Amino acid sequence: MCGIYGSTIEYTKNQIQDKLERAKFRGPDKLDFKYFGDTSKPVIFGHNRLAIIDIDERSNQPFTYNKNIHIVFNGEVYNFKVLKKQLEAKGYQFNTTSDTEVICAAYLEYGEDCVSHLGGMFAFVIYDETKQKLFGARDRLGKKPFYYYLNDKQFEFASQISSIQMHHNNLTISNKAISYYLAWGAVPDPHSIFNEIKKLKAGHCFSLNLTSYDFKERKYWDINTDVKNPFKGTYKDAISELDDLISNAVSTRLFTDVPVGVFLSGGVDSSVVAALATKTTDSKVKTFSVKFNEKGFDESIYAQQVADHLQTDHHIIECNYNEGLDLIDNFTHFYDEPFADSSAIPSMLLAKHTRKKVTVALSGDGGDESFIGYERYKWMKQVNHLYSLPNSLRHAIGKIAGLAPYYKLKMIGKGLQYDDINSLYIASVTGVNMSWLKSDFDYADVPEKKYLFHDHKNLFERLTDFDIKTYLNWDINTKVDRATMAYSLEARAPLMDHSIVEFAQSLPTDFKYNGKIQKRILKDVLYQYVPEKIFDRPKAGFTMPFSEWFKHELKEYVLSELDMASLREIPNIDADAVFKMIQQHMNGSWNRYPLIWKLLVLKQWLKTNGKGYTIK
């Protein structure tokens, strides 16, 4: 795990050093860079290393294999041992025990198709000196970030956008990206907050000819909009196979040369990971959870119950109010694009204290998307019945519901004004009432709509496919990567193993959600190891009590940061409408904390990372 950097721009050594120092938190164990190729047209590779596998300096990067293959790599290839044996049988030799060297050999053997042989989370770039080309890739589900700048014969890439940003004189802030952010809470791939910098999309690879500067990007993996190979076995068979798949995913992710633990919230997803971690290792598993003192936000008691049953070495991290404020103040240093998921703060807090005990932590991310776990799926099922009614009648019901004094009924009323259930779902994710957002384009019209707007799968399967491509990639992965890397902690997500995602997609919907039980099969795997009664409670989210803090402890801060004068300086919003919405939150008539947090983050970013740049 680390931070990668590369460039064909002739920066000075001091400038390269600056760019790597900016992302040093991603890899504090070794910072290094090298110049390759012709001195007049150099290829510069840089690396911030967090040593996880083969911690010996022989595996430091930039790494060279077979004299002419150079690589910088961020992530882990979990099947590297199996792949290494296959390559050794073909005559390849290895001088390290790292997965980095295996990627190089796989590239020599399989060419650009090597990415199809790699299982894990990764972003890497190879400089093939013989062919004078760069080849790079990002993992299937977008766990690891990859930003790049390409203009004429200048190419630059990095794990953090701020590394590219430094010593760059021709960047402009994207007005379109700001609108995307205000709607989605993050800037969706392939866009970035800067017009001139792009993200490599998940499941994509690229090649760059260093002579012609011909840049080619292609998709090497995707989820299917239809089920080509449906699961044919019984439900019991499926439980057994899923158990095996998760056990293998957990086992391979427990392999490190450094201490490893598990994030344990007490929910189904993290609990199944913790349970199978205790099953697959002989050592006592370390588990970690966050405790909040505010009523309704503390789930640590449930995590403790799971930990007690599994007999883990459990650590509860109590959220300190002042510590939370410090994290907010430093937020944009690590999340160097605007990012509005407030659960990033407790995620950072959890990572900060977990890092004191371990260097790697397993998480339960990915379970909700693959196994139909979010509460909004259940809500969409209920609302979907109303879409069988004539439009005029549905709109009339919506208008009546919108007059109700209750928040939930008002939202249902507004939602029923949409013409189809797919559009309603996008609105439920971006915001049902977005009249305060002034945008010159349709922010909801993203290419990923194709995973939602088709009739090859039922509603639930389309919703989860869409969330894998959007929410999981743009939000969850960004949140976890930046939160853990801020403290040099590697996060691994077994439930995001592509074999598990593909298996979940092959299952009949009622194996995952039978109309009563969400994440049905995942729960039944878990209940083999942990009593069902522990989970007999409503699903909880992972967030801080910002709603209450903004009305009390942080009220004066919010009102000073988002007064009318400040709001008028924020692009693409109706300041008057937003000001009224903030007042609604303060008087308790409407919960507007997501909007408030979104605006606070954007203002902070524009004042710090975005200072001095033109918006266009």
C-alpha cells in the first residue's frame, strides 16, 4: 500500500521531492524516485512506500524487473502466490517475495491482458523501456485511486490529485465538477475537480506510446447488465459456496508481514469478516470499533457482543468531540477533492487509533451493494407499487403527501412526481429536492445510468448494479482509501473480491432478499458462527451526530461559515434558498445536515486547495 507518482514533464528533483512529500502519509516507510529513459525525454517514477509484503528494501519502488521493465504500484495482489508458481513453471525467476515483482513478470508473459490475471486492489504503471510505452491499470471495483494529466506530450499521474496539482501552472477548477459534487457528494469518474485532470475509471487500463503520445484506454472488466451464468444449485449449496468464497477472500487478505486486524461495527458485513477471520487463523484476531456518546449513535455495544462471542482482542475507540473537530480542520489535506460523506470523519478516527495496533485492517465494505442491504432498497420496493398507477393519479397522491407536516411524507410526495422508478432512485441518492442547485447541465445524466435504465434484470438487481458502479466506487472507496491512508493504514475489503461480487450477481434475487430479509444469504453464512439474536435490531449507519452538533455545539460555527455573504460566494447554488434551508435545520423543522456538511467541505476546499485557481 502506498502512493504512486510519475511524469514525463521535466520537473526538477526538488519539485519531484515536493510532490512526493505531499502524499507522504500514504507511505512513510520509504520515499524514492528515479529517472528512466533518455535524459532529454525522461520518464520519472516516484513512490511512497508503506511496507506490507516483503518489507525488505529489495522490494522498494520504483522497481525494475529484467532490466527494462520498471513499475510503481499501489495496492495488493492477493493471488500473487498462485500466479507466481504459474510463472515460475514458465521459466520466470524472482528475487523477492513481493507481489510487485509478480506483476512485472505477468506483464512480460501476458502483455496488457495481465490485468485479467490479477486479483486484488491496485493501481500501477509500468514503463516498458524496450517498447517505449507506459501501461497502467486500476482494479475492477476502483478500490485504489488513479489521477492523470495528459496534454500534448506531457503526462503525469498520481494517487493523490494534490501531487499533480503542485508546481502545475495551467490547472482550472471545473464548474461542472462542482455541480456534480453538490449533487452526488463526490466528483464521479472520470472527472476530477480540475478540468485538466482525469481519473482512470475502475476496471480500466491504458497504454501511452511515448513516441506518438497516442493514449488508449480500454475496459477489461465490468458487471453484466444481464445474468449470463445463473447459479443452478440449491440455497444450501449457495450458502456453502459463499462461505468458501468469503473464507478464501479473508484468508488471502490476512497474509501480511505486518500486524493485521478487523474493523468491527457489529453489523452483518463486518461481523462475517471477523467471524471468518477467526475461523481461518490460529492467532487471536484484533478487532476495532468506534463509540459515540450521543444517544442513538453508539453501536459499540453490538460490536462488543460479536467480539465477545468470537473471543477477539477487541478495542473500542471513543469519539472525542475536540478530536473530531481537529479532523474536520485537516479534512481537505487528505481528501484533496471536495468529498461530502460525513462518515469520513469517524472513519478517519477509527483509522487513526487502529494504526496504533496494526498496519492492515479488514473491513466489511461491499456487502450492502452485492447482497441488497441498504434500507433505501426496501423503500424503493414499497414506492414501486405506486408506479403501477396512472401518472395523473400518482402525481395527485404526491401533491397531497407533500402537504403533510412530516419530513418522510414530504419526501414521498416529492418523489412521486418523477416519471419512473429509476429516475426516482437517482433522485433519492442525489437529493429529491435539488431546486437550490443551479446547474447548466443535467447532473443526473451520468454514463452509469445504463446499469439502471434497462429491463434485463429486476429492480433490485439494477439498483445494486448501479450502486456498485457509483456509490461504492465514487463514495465508499474514496472515503476508506483517504481515511486509512491518512494514517498509513492499509484497508482490505474481502466482500469486494470480484469472485464474490460475480457470485452474488449470479444468485436468484430471493437468495439475497426474499421480501422480508435483506442480505439473506450473507446473514445465513454469518449465523453459522454468531447467534442470530445478536443482530435482531434495525440496521444502523456509520456517521457522526452532525445533525445535533450543527444545532447546538457547532451552531455558531455553521452560521458564521455559511452566512449569506459566504453563500453568495459558493458557485452553482441559490444562496437565498440554501440560507432558508439552513434556518430550517436550526429551528428543528427539517434535517438539513447533509447539505450543511456538503457546503462546509466545499467552502473549506475552495479556501485551501482551490485558492488562486479560476473556475470555468
